[in-house]
Amino acid sequence: MRADARANRDRLLVVAGDVITEQGADASMRDIARRAGVGLATLLRHFPTREALLEALLRTSFDELTARAAEVETASSPEDALKLWLRDFVARTTDYRGVVTSMMRAIEDPESALHNSCVTMRAAGTRLLNRAQAADVARADLDGADLFALASSLAWLGDQPGLEPRAEHLFEVVMSAILTNRAS
């Protein structure tokens, strides 16, 4: 890739991150291009679809969450590992408003640009849940899809005006429903 094309791509990702943080995952592609100081054709040459742009923005974050799962799995108790990873998941997925819906769609669509990243991230969380279940500290009737849905719902709550102050309380409520040795 030419240096100017690389600079445009990098600038587009920075601006897209800012715009999506402000306006949500459905932000105008035209607005992203305009704010980056390039034409819409340049944006579309680098990222032909909104999903391709989201995938480029989120891949690093999702890969870091997958690595974080491996890190906490070996360094923490099963209960603490699951809680730490879920807290990180919620924090990272609320960085970009409205991304939870895109993630949930991508999990179900193998053709989605986000599919592999989302499936790998969900599998990492599932490993932590399975470890907690094996240690008898997490409910046995949950699976990885349930965990991903609960974590995604917590991230969605963080996107909702007026619910942000309740986010920590609601996180603890959900954790008490997942973990077997916590007061409800």
C-alpha cells in the first residue's frame, strides 16, 4: 500500500472511531469521509461496507479480549477470571455506541466481516465459563451463547441514556445470577 493510501486508511479509522463513538454504529459513511478530509470514494475503496469499517475498528479490540481471556484464565481463580473478562468485554464494547447490535448479527452470519472475530471472542468467554462451571462456581445451565447474550445486554445498557449510573449495580446483579456463590 502506498504511503498516502496508508495515511488515508489510518486517518479514516481514527475519525470513524470518533464519529461512531459520538453517533453510533449507524453513523453516516459520508460524514466519516468528510470529517477525515477525503472523498466518499476513498472511504469506500478502503472499506467497501459499513461492516468492513466496523470490523477494522473492532478487530484489534476483539483480539485483545480473546488474549485477555487466556491471560486471566491462567492468572486468576475461575470466578475472578470470568468476572474480570466480562467487565473488560462490557467496557470495550461500549467504546463504540450501537456496536452490540452489529456483534449479535455477526455471530449468526458466517458471511459477516465481523463473524470470525466475534465467534473467537465468544469462544474465549465460553472457556472461562466452562472453567468456572467445572470449579462449581458458575451455574451449570448456562452456555457460551447465554454468556455472550448477557454480556451484550450489559454493554447495550451502557449505551442507554440515563442507565449509565446503574451500570455497575446491574453488572453485579448479572454476576450474582451467573456465579453460584454470590448473594443475589
